[in-house]
Amino acid sequence: AAPTAIRPTNEFPGVLAYRVALQMRSLIDPTGKTPLPAIAEAAGTITFSPDAADDQIYYTVDDSFPGSGNVTARVYDAPFTVDVGTVVRYAAYRANLFGSDVGRVTVT
């Protein structure tokens, strides 16, 4: 442990508080991010094109976060149809990389 990993602080009067600095090792490449998949919409049908065959794409139609921790997020496996005005959020994930940025489109 670093000698300054845990330090007392006086930032909160009347409370015993410490600043803690954590370090970790990760199997994820910190410089790598999964590319955002391309999206196409035609007559309410949504199609995603991943950057690589092993990318896993999550999407939501309730404007919530598209990731594995969200029970309303779905894994994309085929084109799907939504109503006009639906907000679709999507992101791609690949082993050993961080997830992509989150894309958001309102179907017209």
C-alpha cells in the first residue's frame, strides 16, 4: 500500500473522516473502447451493424441505460420494429474492452 493511501481529513467538522486512494489492476485495456455500432432505421425497423462479429449490442426502448445490469435492456440479435417517436438507446460491448459510448435515436 502507498504510504498516503489513507489520510485523515478535516473537511467535515465534528466527524472523523479519512481520504482513501484505491488502486487496482484490470484485465480490460484502459485505452480500448468498443466502437459504437452503426444504426439504420427504415419504416420503424431498427438494424444495428456491429464493428466486430463478437460485439454484443444492448438496446432499450424506454430511454434507460443499455447494458447488462438493466433488466429492461435487450440483447440485439435481429432487426426489430418500434413505433414512431420511440427513443432507442444502444451500446456495444466486447471482451477485454470498455463498453462503447451510448447512442440515442428517436424513431421518425
